[in-house]
Amino acid sequence: MSRLNVNIDHIATIRQARRTNEPNPVSAAVICELAGADGITTHLRSDRRHIQDYDLIALKQVVITHLNVEMAATEEMVEIALRVKPDVVTLVPERPQEITTEGGLDVISHEETIKNAIDKLRDSGIFVSLFIDPDLRQIKAASKLGSYQIEICTANYARLNENPGDPTVRRTREIEIEIERIQTAARAATREELKVAVGHGLTYRNVGPIALIPEVEEFNIGHNIIARAALVGLDRAVREMIVAIRTSFI
């Protein structure tokens, strides 16, 4: 059964809009866990646009399921992870002016930096996941460097599903090709003895076909759940996503 980790970054985004103390990401994490989430994901960015260092410390103390922290493979971030000791660190690319993560990590081009980060984190007992595109070369590189898991970036799949350009056009064949690409990548990762997660742009509307890929063990979903929560509440939003994922198997 696939796991759902809820990314709570945008709870902090709301808080930081007023630089106040609410809503509290830790309170959100507790609600998510009580609603059935299998873990909590959060991204500590270098610009601290949402999650702050003190949030990680509090989340580590409170989260009882599984804490996954996304971060860039920089010395600053690795040192923070070594102090906080989340269950998993997911290394992601990061560009200062981006609205959100724009694609997968180029493991091949940054092999030395990523290898150093993986080695330090693994020596401290922290599992490492690499957020990468569904690219077989990147998967082989992730395995070579000693990653525990990969998280396949589903951004292109999500974009195709949101009908960019002409809203009357359903890009069915392009979507099918992207699903096949993700499935092929998941199978290749499994052959390399890597665990497989997916994330980025997944919604209640598009998660079903990805949930049918048997190699996928974990979903990291944030924005769509938090957006839904603004209308119906966080508990219900999390429960609805769990149903969207797990009824795909029926």
C-alpha cells in the first residue's frame, strides 16, 4: 500500500505572509497524522520563504510517523540536517527566484557535491532520497552515489493534465507517454534496488494513474491538499487524498 506524506510548506507560507505565529505548521502536522497521513514532508529553502529552522526542530519533536525534509545539497543545509536528524532528507535543486522547484536534480552534473552530502547524511543515520526527473541516466547515477530512494518528479505529467494553452484540448497521448516514462523509471529504480517515491503537481484529479504504478511506494503531495484544506479543512483534505490514492487499486 502506497504511503502519503503531506507537504505542509504552505501552512508556513500563510504564516509568513504576516510574519506572525499562526497557522502553526506543527499543529498542521498533527492534524495530518491524525487524518491518516503516513508522514510529513517539508522544504527548508535557503531563502526561508516558508519553513523556518525552528519549525524543523519542533517538527522533529512532534512528528510520530515519518519526517522528510527537502533541501539543497549545500553545506549549510547538510549541517542543519545533521543537527535535526529527520528520518529522510530529500536533496532537491533550488534556484533563488523560482516560484517552486522547477524540475529534477541533475545528479550527473553535480556528482561530487551530491556524493559528499549523501555520505555525511548516511554516516549520521539519515536516509537520503534524490528528487530527479524520470531519466534512466539520473537513476543509475543516484544508485551509484548510494541514495536510498529516488523521488520521481511528476511536474511534466501534472502540466499535461492541467491543459495548458487551449483548455478544450485533452493531451491524452502525451499524458499516456509521460505515464509510461514514469513507470519505466520506477521499474529501473527498483532494479537498482532504490525505493521509489513520486511528487510535484499531483492532485486529486491526476493522482490515480500514478497510484497504479506498483513500484511507487510513496507520494509527497502538498499544494493541492493545502488548497483543498482552505475550503474544507485539513483533516478532510488529507482523508480525501488518501482515498484518491488508495481507491486506484480497486
